[in-house]
Amino acid sequence: MTLFLNSLLKELIIVNRLREYRIKASISQLALAKSVGVARQTINLIENNKYNPSLDLCIRLAECLQTDLNTLFWDSRHL
């Protein structure tokens, strides 16, 4: 199973729509950070592609922004 997931992840194109969805939801970096249990600087680093969040954090961000992981971080249109 892990081997399958690893090969699938290599095919996915990573994108970062966090800032777009946060602004669309009218949520500040600080409010989003508090909602998911991280520092505001962590949100800033993710939005600027300087930090790769864990899967757990990605899930919490997607839930907070009322979207799904595929929409927020991955583009699988090229599979």
C-alpha cells in the first residue's frame, strides 16, 4: 500500500492555493493559524512555499477552509 501511495504521489503535481482560499474565506493568517494549532509564521511560510506542511496539517487546513486536499494542494489533472 505504501509503495502504491508513494508512486501515486510522485505523479501528482503539488500546488499551493492556501493563500487564495484563505483570502476567499476572509480569514487572516493569525485566525487560520489559531484554528489549526500552528504559529502565524507557519501559515506565512506555507503560503510562500518555504515550508512543506505535514499531511495532518494539510487536512486541518482544508477542513478549516471548507475544501478538500485535492483542491487546496494537489493537481491530479495530469495523471
